[in-house]
Amino acid sequence: MVGGGQLARMTQPAAINLGVGFSVLAKTRDESAAQVMSDPMIGDETSLADLRAFAAGCDVVTFDHEQVPPEHLRALAADGVPLRPSPDALHHAQDKVVMRARLTELGIACPPHRIIKSPDEVPAFAADHGWPVVLKTARGGYDGTGVWVVMSAAAAAEPFRADVPVIAEERIDFARELSAVVARSPSGQAVAYPVVESVQRDGICVEVIAPAPGLPSDRAVEAQRIALTIAAELDVVGVLAVEMFETRDGDLLVNELAMRPHNSGHWSIDGAVTSQFENHLRAVLDLPLGSPAARAPYAVMVNVLGGLPGVYPAYRHILARDPELKVHWYGKTIRPGRKVGHVTVCGDNLSELRERAWHAADYLRGETDE
């Protein structure tokens, strides 16, 4: 797996259980996954030489992020390296212009959008779609970066400084955000996890509820159908997360794609028969996929953003207070707003589960001492 972040770290236990040799290309020995690996390769995913050296020891190469340069991916593919997902598939998660064009071609609804070349073109888009306007850089955005909500052309200069294409999108008055996570193997087998509600704050996911409460069954099936269609049409291998807006009229609009394990699927470690991490490995190795079914009526996952510098006493408290709580720590240096871990609880009383999960996350952040 190229990338040494928390996604690679959470993939390692699945590899151990499957009896699969698992290696990572990490930037430093202190990265999340490198901390728990016996022999990680230390290198830079933007260096073709490092990528080639890493791939030489692998049967299959997959990814825990989308930041590998596309030209390097194509060079590896030309070398005969099995890349899953392929460069052609991954390109749709790397470039929003490419993604929006392909989804539109497939008849999959997205927010109204337009490529714009300068801040001066923003008012014309707003004349058709209203203020505020959402501006997104086509490449390089992650966890709320690369996205701006602007009210005027004067406020629209920043996105163009990255020297990449910029997309203007209508700001959708949505009821909530949903995520449909699926896994697909090279042989075409695919499974769909329950559609979840994803709660965002400042562009960062803070809470996931599985399944999305109150979502009509036909709408849930439609969301899964959309995700499975995208996976098949783009020939995705591995996990695909499709982030969607559910509008107040009940329509579904695709917002983002991720071709890797995704934050909205972390609940599956403790709440599903087969976690997204295990199914990602099964898929890229073309093994039969595991059941994505939920183990309980509800699972609630809350991200820990930042936290107490000396976390161990808080850790002891929340584990003693709630023995059924599951805590996952990423081994990252703590700083405000950074995802450093998550907590998950499963059961049948949704309001109680949310209270328990948020209490634990708040206690780890030092926002409550009860």
C-alpha cells in the first residue's frame, strides 16, 4: 500500500488475519502505519524511483490516498506493475473535472457546475445558480482543503493561485450528507455496505451513523445502485466511497469519490461482518468478498479531532466508563483539528449510542471532565 497514514495502519490487522504479506511505502518511520510495521519502506510517493523500488517487492500495489502523480502511476503500469485501482480508474478520484465529466456522461446526477478560468467568471455562474458559489480546485484537495465558499468575485482569487483548473458549483441546500461504500474485485464481484449518514464540520467528517437513520429503503437502494454503477463503469478495484448530498426534495447528488478505504467506512471495523479494510484487501487480491452486513441495528463512529497531550488517563476513564466502546488510535502527534483517532459504539438505541460516542470523543479532546 502506497501511503503510511491511518488507512494503511487500519489495513494491517486485516492483512494479518488473512495471512497476507503487507508492506507500506511511508514518508517517515513516524507515520501512522510505519509505527506498527516491522519493515516499512521509507520513501516519497511523488518520486518515481521510490515507487519503482517499492513496487519491485510487491505482487499488487494499492493506495491509502490519491496523491501519487498520475504520470508516475502510468509509468508503473507500463512497467507491468499490477495497480489496483488502475491509473485510469484512480484518475477520476484525483481530478474533479474528469470525475464530473464522466459521471455526467453516465447520467449520474451531480451539483450543477462549470469550469471557470478566472475570478471574473464567478459572477456569471452566480447569475445562473445564485450566491454563494462553491469553488473547488480540480486536484489536490483533501479534508476540506481546496474548497471555498465565496460571495463575490473579489473573494474568489485564492483558488486560482494553485495553478490548476477550478470548478464552480452551485451550493446545494441539502438535508444531509450520505456515503455509499462498495467494494469490487477484478472479476466483477461487488458488495455494498449500508448507506451511512456523514456529519461534516468545516469540511471534515466528525460523525458517521450506520445505517443513515430514517433513510427510505428505496433511496438507500438507489444510493447503493449509484455507487455500484460507478464502480463498474470506471472499472474500480478495491473500495469505492461515493459521498452524496440528499436534497430536501429527496434527490441524490454525487459530491466526491474516494477509491480506497474511507472515513465513512471506519464503523465497519467493529460494526460489520467484514470491515472495509478486509474487503479492500480481498478485492485487490481478487479473493471472494466478505459480507458487508451490519452486526447491530446501528453503529455510531465519532472522530477524535485533536485531544489531550497526555491521553492515557483519559483513555483509562472512557474505557472504564463504557466497556463496550471501541477506541482506535492513529499514533499521530496531537494538534487541534487533526484526526488522531475515532471511537465506535454499536447497539439498537441510536440516541444513547450517539451520546456515548460523543462523550468519549469529547473526553479525549478535553472538552468534558465528567
